[in-house]
Amino acid sequence: MLKSYYEILNITPEATKEEIKKQFKKLVKMYHPDINSSFEAEEIFKQINKAAQILLDDEKRKNYDALRNVNKEIYKSQKIYKKYSSGYTFSDLFSKKEKEKEKEIINGKDITVNIEIDYQEAILGTTRTINITHSSICPKCEGHKFANGQKCTYCNGLGEKIQNKKITVKIPPSIKNKTKLRLKEEGQKGINGGKNGNLYVIVNVINQKDLKIENNTVYYDAFISPYTAILGGNITVPTLWGEAVIKIPPLTKTNQSFKLIDVGVLNEKTKKKGDEIVRILIQIPSKITSEEYHLYEQLKEINSKKKNAKYIY
């Protein structure tokens, strides 16, 4: 049932021009599309403008009131005045298209959000919980924003009910950067029986520079000190599945590689994991103490006498 211009502006038929202007400005601040981003803001704003144009023009308002009274008498004569006394309608003042729009089945809009995961999560799969704001038509005013000539108290005149919802998104293993996941009907609610929109989650993969992946094999560069390379020792390296310890043998050379079995990327078809190749790089310190300097001097001197030296390795 379409409302009268007085109901649209939420004023009485006896309202003065000043009262109409004041109420019009108030409603503009509430329903202007630049301020109110709800799905009905634009339509309500058009109705407010149209009502104000008629009621602020003396001649147009006079003719409008005359038509309103004629309709009132028609309803009385048909003994249905009581049924429609809460708000008069005027078919000659509203197009057929506008009437049909109220009953139009409208599908809900889609929602798109972006999330970030690191490279390891992209390989192994993970989950993310996101907050989604849902809007649905107000069950009391049915989206009209007014009830019984007054601003709807249930939705505070918004015409819709806003709800926040937490949704857990499952991110599958081996996902690629910018992949768009669809969660069916988790978008905005439909109107008049329309389908809900979908929720689209765009997955942004942040590069993890330490680990490089080719097919199912992981590559990692491990930096060790000169004395570790000479004497040997244990080092800890990252893998996709946690940390692993590698035993570095004495006299390890730079660019020497070690293989870690079954800690690479999981092959979804074969259900087998690849390997990880760890390349050793000897890192020269940028600064040394005077004591270290003297020790290196001694090593240099010893090295010059290697001709008759005895080796332990």
C-alpha cells in the first residue's frame, strides 16, 4: 500500500510550510544516498523530493488535497474507509511502475572481501574468520521506514535490519594468489523472496622469501659461520611443516646442499610430500673483535706451514 505525501514526510495534513521545510531537511540528512548507503536510500530520497515539491507548492498542494478528499469519499461509499484510514493512496499520482516495484523480487547483492595469508598457509591450507555485515528488510515496516504514519521504531527509520555475522572461511591447500572463493548465499539478503547474494573472498598470498618452491620441492638457503663450516655442528632450518635440525659435517663447503626427505609440498593426488633442499652458504662477519683478529692471524700463520702439517680429517 503506497503512502500519501504527508505520510512520506511524516507530517500531518495541517502542517505549515515551515514545518514541511524543516521535516524535509531532516529527512534529507537521513536518506540522502551520499549519507545512507542502504539499498532503498535512493528510492526513498526520490519519494521525499516528490512529496516536498507537491506540498511546498500552494497550487499543487491544493489540487492534491482535493484529490485526497475525493478518494476518501470513494472509500467511504465503498465501505472500506475503515480499512484504509491509516493512509490514503492515489493511483493517479503514482505510476504503475512504482506500484509494481514494491512487490518486485530482488536478489541480494554480492559481498566481496580481501584476506591475506602467508606462503606457508597457502601451501598447507588454513582458515580465516571474517566479520560480515548483513542487511535484511525490516519485518515491521517491510522496508517502508514508516509504520502507522510514524518513523518505524524497530529499525529506527532505516527500513532494514543490520546484523553482524562471523563466518569461518576454509582455505584449501595449494591455493594461488588472488584466488576468489565463493560462499553461496552469504551475501546481502534478497527482497520479496529474492535469493541472497554470494560472499566472495579474494585470497592474497604474501610472499615468504626464505622458502622457495618449485613443483613439490622446497628450497632454502642456510647461512652458517666460518667456524661452523670448519668444525661442523647442528643448525635449525624452517620447513613447511615446522623446524628441522641438520647436522653440518666438518669442512663443509659453501653451496654444498643437504636434502630433507618428506618435508616438501603435499601432492594432493599421490598424497606424498616432496623434499626440501638446504643450500649452505658461509657467512663472513661484518665485524670481528681484536681477539678474533689475532686468532685469524694465527690461523694464517699455521696455514702457511701446512706443508708438513698432520690432518685430523
